[in-house]
Amino acid sequence: MAGKYPERIRRLPVYDGRFDAYKLAAEGADVLFASYPAGTSIPPHVHDTENYGVITRGELILTKGGRTERISVGQWYHVAAFEEHAARFEVETDEVEFWFVPESSDS
């Protein structure tokens, strides 16, 4: 797996999904340390988690709600649960993603 993560993070379980990441499980959330080779494209999709991410190397090209934006190093992004989105990576990119279980509206 690419990415320049510290050895302790590289000992975390490997995420079993459509991209390379190390997964840290937490109460109500998962934290993914993800790496994407240049040229990676993730087609439009949705998921049942509310996602926040920060780019640590490279750049994310995120499309959601009919808009495309470039997310650079140090910038955060948000994707709501069940919001359709797609991602592209023109350069090698690393990010830390937080996948939160949506809060119940019954609270």
C-alpha cells in the first residue's frame, strides 16, 4: 500500500473496500488512513455513513450535488450520509477519513 503513514498506523487492519486504507474502528465511527494512486477514479456512489476527510498529500477532485471541487492538502470536506458523490485523484493522494454512523433523529 502506498502512503507515507507511520509504522504504527501501517499495523492497523487493512480496509476491505474499493481503495487502499488502514482502518481504525472507534465507537460510532471508523477512521480510514487512505491512499490513492494517481489516476484513481471512484464512480458515483452513496453510503450510509456521514463522512469528513482531510487531504494530507495530493488532491481530491470531489463531485457531489452537480458541483466539482478540488480539495487540497490541509482542506477538509464533508459528504452527508446517502449523498451521491464521486472522486478522482490525478496525483498520488493520502487522506484521513472519518466515517460516522449518522446520529439518530429520535434523540
